[in-house]
Amino acid sequence: MAEVPHLVKMQKEFGGEDFSVVGLMQGNAQAASQFSLAQKLNYPIFANSKDFDAYDVMFLPVTYLVDPSGMIVADDLDDAEKILAQRSVR
């Protein structure tokens, strides 16, 4: 779960009206809630979401940066952070 601290940092730096980290987790809602509390997440996490199918998620963890229209603009944490950093400079 090396991604978790990085995602918390991204949410803290870039989160707002135009951006939010959203977690998808295999398991039930109680497991998602316990994980969120244990990891001190600052973003929502959903379990067994129908949204898995929208992006052909077969294995977790996976990271996507999705624009407001629903298009994937990055599928790597480093690329996503670079895109967000460039956007916040403007």
C-alpha cells in the first residue's frame, strides 16, 4: 500500500472543487471504513463499486487520473502528480 501516503498527499495538495482522490476497494463497506480509519485517509473510499466496471478495473491497486468528463488522462501516480502540478501553476 505504498500508494496510500502518496494519495493522501495529493488530496491535501490538489484537493478541492476540481480534484478529489477517490478510492475503490474490494471488500465490503465495513472493511472499507476500517481501512480508511486505520490509514487516516482524507478522501472517500468505496467498496465493491459498480465503478470498477466503468474503467475495466480487474486488479487492485490501480491508479487513474480521470478528468471531469470521465476520460482517463493518466494511469500512473507520478504522471498524475505532474499533470496536477502543471495545472495548479497556471
